[in-house]
Amino acid sequence: MNYFAEVTKSNIDEYLREYSIIACRIRNSRIKSKQIAILEMIFAQFDNEILAVKNGPLGDIKGIVSFFCPKKNLFSFRERLFGIGYCYKFYLLDFEDETCKNPTDLRSINPLIWKGRKFSVDYFYTQDSKIYEEQSPHKREFKIAGSNGEVKTVFGYRGDGSELGRRSLPVEDARCMVNLSIPAKNKRILDPFAGGGGIVFTFRYIAPNGTMASIDIDPVLKPGLEFYSSAHYVMNAKDASFPPDSFDSVITEVPFSKNALNDITIALAKINASVSNDGIFVIMCEKNQRDEIFSAMSELGIYLLFNSEIDRKGTDVDMSVLCKSENFANSMSEFIGELKKIY
Ligand SMILES: C[S@@+](CC[C@H](N)C(=O)[O-])C[C@H]1O[C@@H](n2cnc3c(N)ncnc32)[C@H](O)[C@@H]1O
């Protein structure tokens, strides 16, 4: 299955009969991560049957990616835009209005014409920047256990700054990782290295009817992760043991340390036994941990769908999506092959 549309002057009318076209602006912080931004939208909107548009309109504006959405799914498409991580502003193109109106902040040096067809453009949805700010690791409410057992409410908990205890996953990455797990379908998640709860918090925001479980070795985090409504376990993730088919996806940012690799690979193997047969893993790790994690996953028979490096303010990290189902991996391979050619 290919989730790309290749539009020409001769097939554009066919597409425009069935689809609306939405241009999406990627956040400046992730403007170099166009491929993940596209994959995130496709997976976030999986059941809305959208298509990424190759060489889309407004191509001279940096950080713009466009999608076709079946007109019948436009309402449901819009309902999901609040939780997208890498894109944050969305514009609707109108090919029936040939007056080329553009009251938006999109500044194209070209006339508003695509594949020989004039269009106008208007705002479709813009994310609330206040919500983004409130959800950020330096503002979010959290609860930690004090040394004498009392629970303290804190804002902006970012861990102790140590190699194993850093906890400040940016909002856009947490949202993107949740969306890459296909939350419209996969409702039962586990984060085995949950830290300050960026992923469980975000999963609840995007999929409030889902269920979340979390693990962290650090007992200080227990009240905070329970506050985010996660079924939480204080333990070493390598001792995890859950019944088969307990989770649809595992979404996690592992501890960024070479020393943690052994625990991480054992934990993923243990947890794999409790993930459904068509389950998804979304993993963020440090770049130098990647190869060992991938080879451990491959030994478990898990397929790497896609991975990409991200520059997180100077730390080179890798975000990857893996899946258990060979059928799903095969069904995505043509699209992923095309995606890797996009820059
Ligand atoms: C990178 S942080 C996760 C940050 C989290 N995504 C967030 O948004 O705050 C990794 C976490 O793994 C935990 N950890 C380290 N080794 C562990 C192990 N063997 N089992 C479970 N948790 C572990 C650390 O305490 C830390 O909180």
C-alpha cells in the first residue's frame, strides 16, 4: 500500500473530486525532520485514509507538507490536529475559489497555482500555543515522593540531571511518538522507562479512552505517574512480566546510557511477550545505542519500519518505529521506501 499521491496536470481533477487538500506547517524545532512529520500524520490519521502529496503545492515555503483527506473524513481529520507533534498549523486549499486569496501567514514567492489549477488558501486549524507551553516538561504538574514518604506537587520536574535520570522529553517528540503508535487503533500502551511521564501524559491527552501502564526503577516518580492515571510499577523493567496480549504498543524513551543497554534489551524481550501480535514499538534512544537495540529487536522477530535521527538541542537521538506483524511491515514497505527519498 502506498500512502503517497503523485499528482499531475492530468489526474489532479480526479483527486480534487474526492479529496480536500491540507497544507501543514512543521514546527521550527523539527523542520529538518520532514520524513517523521509525514509518517506521524499518516499514522495519526490512519483510519481517515489520508495520502501524503508528493511535490505538493506551496513547495517553495520551507517546512510545508501537504495531505489529501477524503472529503467525507475531513471533520474527523480536523478533530485529531490538536495532538499532532511535529506540525502545528494547518491550512485548507480551495481549488473552487480561483481568486487566489491568501489571508494567512503563508508567504509563497510563486502565484497560487498548482498543476495548472489556481487556488485560494485559508487557515484550517492552529494549535493552542498556551496548551503546548503548559504541557512542556518545564511547566507540567507532577508529583514526587519526598524522602520521608510525603507526596510533593512540583511544576517542571526534569529529573536529577544525571545520565540515567534526565527527564525532559519535548512536547513535540512525546506527541509524535504517541501518534506513531497509531493511537486510534492501539489503545493499550506501556512505557517501561517512564521517567517524568511525558509519554503517558501525552497518550492520555491524545487518546483519553486508552489505558496506560508504566514502569520506572526510581520510586520517587510513583505518585506522579499514578497522578497521570497510569497503572504504575516501580521495578527494573528487565523483571517485567505481564500476561500475553496485555499491550498494543510500547512507547518509550530509554535511559540514554551505554551502561543501560543490557537492561534495555532484556526488558524489551520480556515485554515483547506481552505485546499483541500486531503490536507497535516506538523507541527513542541515543544514537550510539541504536544498533544494539535494533539487532536485539531483530532477533525477537520484530521489524524495523522506519527510523530517523533527531537533533534534540545538541543530543543526537534516534526515533524508530518497529512492528511485530510481517504483514503490516510488508504493507508499509513501498510507502517507507518513497518516504526515505523526501527531503
Ligand atoms: C530518559 S528517562 C525517560 C523520560 C521520560 N520519557 C519523560 O518524559 O520524562 C529514562 C528513565 O528510565 C529509568 N530507568 C533507568 N533504568 C531503568 C530500568 N532498568 N528499569 C526501569 N526504569 C529505568 C530512569 O529512572 C529514567 O526515569
